[in-house]
Amino acid sequence: MKLAYIDALRGLAILSVIWFHCHLYHFSDTTFYSLMDTLGSPAAMGVQLFYVLSAFTLFLSQQKRNTGETGATSFFRRRYVRIAPLYYVAIIYYICQLAYTQHLSVTTFVERNTTNILANVFLIHGLNSVWINSIIPGGWSVGVEVLFYALVPYLFTRITSLNRAVLFTSCALLFGFCLTALLINISIPGLQANYLYYYLPFQLPVFGCGIIAYFLIVRNDYRIKPYTGIIALSVLAFVVVSKQLGHHIGLELPHTLHFYGSIGFILLLVGLAKRPVWLLVNRATEYVGKVSYSAYLTHFGVLFWMNQVMPREFIPVENLTTNVINFHLKFLLIVLVTVCVSTITYQLIEKPALQLGKRRQRKQETPQPVLIDHTDTTSVAA
């Protein structure tokens, strides 16, 4: 079942991600940076919107399929076919790009980064702070999503109502916040600080928001028991108060903007499910959403090469207004090139892989004919 607003939101998510990475590439004049920095924080949550949509659609997909052992095996196979082919092509490309930027031969780069490459090939790079973003820029989000995939068949059998979804999300938020706060403030050799933003425990409540949206929209379940509401509000209060106290006593605590934004994404999903707004749900955003996975993996390469050839200023930058215009002219050009490249990779890699996976799935789900041995004439009643 294709839902137009889901594709459209994927399109908005990838546009947000590209906007943020254009910002990181300093397409904006630093003299007039304050506005772009203010806009940059919300734009950085494009990945979280992807996560919310992913959890929503995965639960929707599981609802229509077997949830037993065979169903779990089928689920993992489908997700692998969806993620892996293009990801492997991206690994090959970014190995070449990284070798080029580091002035190394491809062979030398591979020899020096064998472990990182293998972790990406086996899609386990989300387990280690060194691996997680080592080969593909932004590959951390794929690594974390794959780890969430490992939980989905189990979670689907346990989270059976909105009440349980809210409980799960509240517990995930509390656990992720406390664990991350602990790890931030102790010294662990080899642990890179940005990993504590990337890793699954910190992002798990974001996926939980997608599960909540699933029960609100698909199951029409609005029932939350009083004790669940108390727990959820208590966890939120604990996080907010802890942040304030930590700020006053100089204790570093993890930011929680990603979770608050995800609550907003629940409301956005529910609203668009009931009444799609043309400004957000239209043919353009739907198409960009359809190629959004390709766009996510390719736009880093587009940014890298376009940054080599684009002029610093498309128009003279003399004030805040001209700076914003100049930035968005560059952004629109990057989006245009990215969508063109993504259309090619979608048609040549993603689409054939998906079609192959569907054919195999249908073949396995087709009941096999029962063979009757007519040579045995023994009566059943005998």
C-alpha cells in the first residue's frame, strides 16, 4: 500500500538533510551566519524524520505479514534487499573518493581501512564509534536503522497497542538519556563523542515515535491508561529538569532536541494522514521521496564535486538577505543535481533489486502443489 504523504515526508526529510549539509559546507558566508545557524538545528533532524517514517512503515508492513519465525526471516531478507545493493555501490564509490582526497591509491586506502570497510559491508558499522561513519558520509544513519531492524519482529509482537507504544518510547527515552549522560561524563578509550549522538540507544525513542504514529493512524488506537500517562510525563519532566540542573552545575548532558522534534513529527504524520496539504504533499515531494534513499547516499558525493566547481558567490553577498539568497541558489542547484543522479541510481540499482526481491518473495509465498503417491493403494480406513 502506497501512502502519498509518506513519500512526500521522505522527500521533505532528504531536502532537510541536504540543506543541513550545504550549511556544513559553508555555502553561507560566515559573516552572516547567525540566521543559518538558527535554521540549521531543526534542519539537522531530517534523519529523525526518516526514522519516524521507517518505524511507522515497518509496523504497517509487519501487520500484513506472518510474524512467526518464517515472517522474521522474510522481513530481514526484504530489508537487506532494500538497503544493501545501493549501499555496496556507495561503499565502492566513497572508497575511491576518500582515496582521492587523502592522496592514496585505492589499494593502499583499502589496506589501511579493511576493518572499517568490512563493518560497512556486513552492515554492523553502527556497533562501533570508529566504524559508524568511517566510509560513507552519513552512513551512521543506515547502520543505526539496520540495528533497529533487528528489533522489529520482536517489538511488533510485544508492542500491540498505543498504550504499550507510549510505555516503550518513554522507557527508551529514559534509558537512552541516562546511559548517554553517563558515557559523556566518563572517559572511555577509543569512544568518539559524536557516537553518543549516533548510536541506537539515543535514537531508539525516535523510532518509538514512529510506532506511536502507527497506532494513532493505522489502528485508530487512542487509549492510554492513566499510569502510562503519568510515566510518560514523569520521564519528560525528569529529562527537562535534569537538563536545567545540569546547565546550572556545569554537568554535560545529552541534548534532547531530536526527541522533541520527533514528537512534532507524530503530529505532522497524523495531520497529513487526515488531510494532505498540497504544499507538502505533491508530485514533486512524492518523487523526491521515492528516490530519497538514493539521494541520501549520493548527495555527499554531489556536494563534494560541486563544491570544487561552483563559484563562491552566485550573487554579490553584502548583507543577510543576499547571503540567504546566495545560499539557497546553491542549495537548489545541489538538489537538482542530486535528484538527477538519484534517479539514475534508483532506476539502475534500487528498482531492479526491489523487483528481484519481490519476485523471490512471491515465489516463496506461492503454495507448492501436494504430490500424491498413487502407487500406495492402502486404504486409510484399513
